[in-house]
Amino acid sequence: MNYQLLDTPLGTLRLVSNGVALEKIEVENHHSEQDAATPGSDPALEACAVQLQAYFAGTLDHFDLPLAPKGTDFQRVVWAQLSAIPYGELRSYGDIARAIDRPRAVRAVGAANGRNPLPIVVPCHRVIGSDGSLTGFAGGLAMKRQLLEIEGSLMELPFG
């Protein structure tokens, strides 16, 4: 496993790959370093860094990267649904639960969203409360707000 640090407008991100696919992105002050990753580079990390830089520059609205997030089957279903949320759009936890045909699993969807190992690339920041409120994000609500500003989706919020 390899990791690379990437300076971004949101702070330093720690990108971790298994040498072939991206496994996780950790936001500043949340770097676990509890894995066997060593500093290095590989095609997955290089592609991720290039695409994240383009995203922050406003020239990329869809990531195309090899991904290998670790999680339960349910979590992976939720993360796949998160990846289907178009750039600049928002969904509620209830919307995600209905989209995966588990309308009563709103809390479980929220828990899976909170365990997303690939924030930004798997856009958990595009999920808000059913009342339109910003809800938890690994990097904090200020970072979530920044991501939504980049995508121009804050205007969709009722308190925009």
C-alpha cells in the first residue's frame, strides 16, 4: 500500500492506494496512518491527485478512478448510490434509502455515509438532512460547505 499527501484548498489530504486502486482519502487532522501504507506513488495515486486538483480548479465534475473502498455489502451499495449523485446536486439520506430500495434504512444510510472512506471522490458531501440542513462530514461542516460552494449547490439549500 502507498500513500501520498496532497495539499488542497481544504488542507492536506492523505490519498491511500493498494497500488492499483484508491482505497481511502483522509482529510487533514483525520489521517489514521493505522495502515501499512508507505510514502510513494503509483498510477492510482497520481490519477487521483491530478483529478482532485482539476476538481478544486473547477474543471472536473466527475471522477474516473479505480476505487477499492473497504466496507460491508450494504455500505458499498450506499457508496455506489452516492457516486450516482450528479455534480452540483443534493440528496437527503431518505432519498438515498429510497434509491437503494431500503426506505426505512435512513439511519443505516447515514451511518454508511459517515463511514465513506473516499470523501470528495465518492461525494458524501452532497447528502444533507431532509430539512435541508448540513449534516456531519469527516472534515467538519465548514469543509462540507466549501465543497458545496465549489459545486455551486449551496443555492439549493433553503438557507443557502
